[in-house]
Amino acid sequence: MIKGNLVVGQSGGPTAAINASLCGVIEGALEHFDGEIMGMVNGIEGLLNENFTDLRKTFKDVKARDMLIHTPSAYLGSCRYKMPKSSVDSSVYEKIFKIFEKYNIRYFLYIGGNDSMDTVYQLSEYAKKKDYEVYIMGVPKTIDNDLNGTDHCPGYGSAAKFIATAVKEMHRDTNVYNLNSVLIVEIMGRNAGWLAAASALARGENCTSPDLIYLPEAPFVMDEFLSDVKALVEKQKVVIVAISEGIKDSEGVYVCESTASGAVDNFGHKYLSGSGKVLENAVRNNLGFKARAVELNVFQRCAAHLQSKTDIEESRKVGKSACEAALSGTTGKMMGYVRVKDYEISYEPMDISMVANVEKIVPREWINERGNNVNEKFVQYAKPLIMGEDYPAYSDGLPCHIALEK
Amino acid sequence: MIKGNLVVGQSGGPTAAINASLCGVIEGALEHFDGEIMGMVNGIEGLLNENFTDLRKTFKDVKARDMLIHTPSAYLGSCRYKMPKSSVDSSVYEKIFKIFEKYNIRYFLYIGGNDSMDTVYQLSEYAKKKDYEVYIMGVPKTIDNDLNGTDHCPGYGSAAKFIATAVKEMHRDTNVYNLNSVLIVEIMGRNAGWLAAASALARGENCTSPDLIYLPEAPFVMDEFLSDVKALVEKQKVVIVAISEGIKDSEGVYVCESTASGAVDNFGHKYLSGSGKVLENAVRNNLGFKARAVELNVFQRCAAHLQSKTDIEESRKVGKSACEAALSGTTGKMMGYVRVKDYEISYEPMDISMVANVEKIVPREWINERGNNVNEKFVQYAKPLIMGEDYPAYSDGLPCHIALEK
């Protein structure tokens, strides 16, 4: 192991599990390494601005680490910085390597989604040309579950657990009146329907919802949707529909951009309404039923009060494994999940080139033919990911978080 | 105690605590009474249709009662039936008393909000004229916290805990980027701002949000709002604003009905957007900042996975006290909370005439002069109500609920 320091950053959209991965990286370093454990504040931007925080000092105490894994969002902050290709503009890479040298940084860990894995890829490719020894590893993270290579993504299980719980609670809520009504639950996911599909996990004892599930992976046909809703309301009165925000018609046009949503405000601006609102209006105007759209919104990614214990443990371990791999001389890889047996996870370094810039979608064969439901294959895949509860400590009635001093 | 049977119903909008009150009523009856414990299915409509369920049978087992208190929404179902004044139309009262006689119902308990307490009032007034001995008691319930007489309402504490937790989690989520942004959190409350005010409880360790709070009790002035947001963004970049859905201007016009929201869809229908969307557009169009509105929506009333232990214990006790009072010969009252010392609750029968049809709002002196925040008086009042956690049992990764067979 080369003497030097380690730097870790978080990037992309926040999740309820990204801090568990950060905790894992820190724990790997604390266990095996005596150099500095530096955190970049606000991702690669923090590195470029030499804005670091001393993670060894803050997190040598196990209590601080316990609080970290229960804190939603990214402790180190995030950024939206998109790295240029080094073949196009190498100046930023030059700058990064100067900073590596200045701080004797020999281990670089980056926790993030698709774009962040591209950063890891670009950086590790560039490193091959440099006469400077540095080990670069990616740690996956995204509630969208759309990273290639890994069985699933850290953060997805907690988001899925929140979504399934919310749908189960809404099932009770919506069934309180003995009246016709349609509830449309709009769930994140622009091109991949993993999150909306997770609503299917709500089904089980005392819950038949959602009745219909629409994902971007199967074309949305408004007429079929309306006739399915009509038949269900006539049969059972209360209907709950789960949709991805990114459902689109057979021509690939997003429902939220279709003419049905062509409202304008009094500035003449196109009124940006979600897909849920479009369906709500369609049900009300065409079928005359009481309809209501609900967006699950940011809670899907920040409801740390309802984490999946499985997700948090795996997210922590994948961070630790990535750190250990870097310290043992692995570079240019993303540490990912391989499912062995049913259900166990093995942590394995994956070729970053097959991860970056590829979006993994829900297999079409996990969706029924009519495109209004997922089948048992999806449920078998996703169910283990929401298992177990891991509650934060509470103080004064509220969950305790840890925050970086600004 | 007169020999006979007891009937209990739930009415109005669901909450995360209304089943705890039902549980309390059942426990009071199980302890002191050997008649039938009948549940009306879907409130007074169930009584009129003689649609009953045997609660003694289902809930003699303590495990079923434990599951009941952690099940959101109304186990017995609810209705939107509005009783006519008996002076206008006494036929429905005649019918109810015939059913009382038919089933030898001597104890009538009704759990609900404003309208439900009116039902209790009308029924108990009518009973005075009848030669039939029946004891009629109300049990308060509403997340809106707007019932007169009682210190606070069963259900409010759990809603407040969810709101404060959500705002605290969104504070972490929103601060992840070092970029200007405004998040507007729209919270339930048409005329009373109790729920939006509860967002103030999020403030404390590692959380300064919400920065601004607007309630229906103080007139909303758009220019002042925009200048306050502008100053805050310039100072701290990220701003979180909590609003009641029912905020209105100095003329009493709801913000969501103001001209700023005058969008129409392509059917020419007025586009019903929430107050949050109106403010989001106002911030974007007038100040040019990134802005996003989030509705907390039904989770405020059905997030039983995050109940306030204090609320659930009190809701259960107030149900039990009401049942015991009826069995001891009290009638025409609502059992309510009296705050004694700081913090203890005494359960006392309250004159139903002072409860029904009165809406309790947030005192103006608990809101600051500019009308953009609540002060310490509100926090002192509300803080005890969110204390303690009481988790449901989980099975297969999801909270367990109990449901009435249909």
C-alpha cells in the first residue's frame, strides 16, 4: 500500500442511503489505513476548490457514524458538475492531478450515479497516462436503480420501502369511504420504472393496491387506461393507480408533455403539470369519477426515518469494500452487488466502462402484456431489498441528523 | 348501568390516530361492560343500514388491538353524511331511535371532527324528547386541530410529527447543492393553520428550516413574500417556506383562487392548482430563482409508520374515558383534553354545544407581526404533542395493518 491520503466525495441526487456508503468508506479507511481521510465538500467541485473536511476527526467516534447512516441526503454535499471528455478538454484533469500531488492523494473514492461513474471512468482512463500512482474507485448510488452491472443500486431498497409503505397506507386511507374514487400515485423515474414498480410490493395482507401500474418501459395507451379504470371502479369503487413520472405513449411522447396537459398560466407559459395530474384530469373529464393525483416527491429519496435495513447494511458494506479494494490496489472499477443464491449479496469490482452512460431499465418480460402491471418476477427480485427496519435515534420527537459545519 | 348494547362509529376524514380512539372505546367496554360492542360500518350510514360488525369478537385479543392502533385511517370506515337539523327533518332521528330500540342500543359513541360532534349534539338533544334511555358521547378526532374546547385534537400530534420530520429531512435534501433554490411546502389547512405551524417544530439541531411560515390566520401579501424570499436567498442560497393550503390575501381571497393561478386546461376548465404552485410560479417568474412546490398531501393523515407516541396514548385514553363516561351515565358531551401543568393531560367531558360548528384557529398572538412566522408560544404549545415513537409491527418489510372484512 502506497503511503498517502484518501479522498472521498458524493455526487448526484441525494438518497436515504448515500451516507451509509460514505460511512462504509470511512470505516474501511479507519480499519486499514493511517493516512488522512479527506472529504470533498460538494463533490468534484470541492476537490477543484480544495474544499476538504477531515472525516477521520469527525467520524472516529462510532456514535457519529451511527448518526451518519441515519441522516438522509449527502453529508458532504453534492454538485451537478459534468466532467468534459479528457480528449476534448484535459485542463480540468490536469488540475485534479495537481491537487492529487499537492495533497499526496493516492486513493480517490466517488459515490454517485450514472454521471458520477462516468467521472470515475474518465479519471481512471486519464490516470493511465500519468506517472502518478492513484487508485480510483466508484461506489454506486441511485434511488432510480438504473445502473448497469450491479444487481441493484444502494438507495433503491429504502426508496422502494417508502413507496410500498406509502401505497399501503394510502390503500387504507382511500378505502375509508364507500364511494367511487381514483387515486393516481406519481412516482419518480423518467426512463426507468424501477421505483413505480416497487409499489407492487405493497400488495399482500390487507392490501390489494395498486390496481394498475404503468412504467416508461411499456407504451401508455390512454384509451386502455380509461377502460381499465372504468371496469375497476364499477367492480370495486376505489382504484389506486401507480405510475412513473416518465410514462410515454407508443410514439415515445411523455404523457406530461402531451396535449392533454396543454394548460397555460396567465403569463402564457406552458403549465408544467405532472403525468399524475394529466391522468387525474383525464379520469375526471372522461369518466366523471372523483380523481386525485398525489406525487410521492422528494420523500422517495430522503425519508431516512423509514430506511430498509437491508439497503443500509448493503450500502455500508459496498462503501467499505470499495475502500478496501482501492487500498489493495484496485482502480478504475465500480464496486457492485452480485446476487448469489436467494438472497445473499457478494461485493465485486465491476468494469466501470460497462456501467457509465448505460441506463438499466425494467425488463419487458417483468411487465404484463397489457403493460398495466408488473409480474411475479419483479416481486421476487425486489422483495428482499426492502426487508428490515433500522430506525434513527430521536430527540425532542424528531430524528437526529448529523450535518457538516459550513 | 342499564342493560343493553353499545355502538361505536368513526366519521369524517381519516387520521393516523382515529383507530387508537376506537381501540380505547373497545377497551373501556371490554373492561366494564358485558353487552354487545357493535361497530357501525361507514359511520352513521352503517347504523341507518343496520350494517354492524362485532368488535368484541375481533378485538378481545390484545394482539388485534395492538395492530389496530398502528393501522391508519378508520377501521370501521367513514361517511360524509350530514345530519339534518331535527327541527327541519326529524325522520332520520326517528329511524335511528327505532334502530336503537331494535338492537337495544343504550350507549352510542361517535369518533369524529366538527360535523361528527354536530351529529352527537343533534342526537343527544333529540334524545331528551324521547322516552328511551340512551347515553351519547363524542370522541374528538381531526388532524386539523380546529375543535373548540379541547386543548388539542387526537390525530394532530402524529400529523405534526410527520410534518416536522418531513421538513427536517427536506432541509437536508435541499441543502445538498450549493445553489440558489426555493422549496415551498404546502400543508393541509383551509382555515386553520395548525398543521403548517407544526413545521416550526423541525427547527433545532442541524435544522433552521422552515425559513418562512404562512398561515390563513394572517393575511398573505405577495410583495412582502417575494422580498423576504429574495433577501433570504441572497443571504443563504437555500430557502424553505411552509404554507397552509388556505393562505389568503388581506381581502380574504384564497391565494390558490387568485388571478396568479388563473391557468386553464385545454378543455377551458380552470386549472385547480394549489397555493404552493402559485408561489412556486411567482418566485420563478418574479425572482428568477429555481423554485419547487411540494404537497405533503395524504401522508399528513395516514403516515401511521411515524406516529407520535404521545398522540396515540392520548387518543386511546380519550376513547376509553368517553366510553367509561357513557357507561357511567354521562350523555351529550365530548370527552376532551385539558392541559394541566406542563405537560399532563386530564380527560374531561365537555359541553358539546360549544364544540360543534365552531372552528378554533391559531391565535394571532402566536404569529409574528409580519405574518411570516410563528413564535415561541406556539412551539411551547405544540412540542409536547410530537414526543415519543411507537412503531408498528412489520412483516415482509411492510407495516402490518388490520382491516375489516368486506
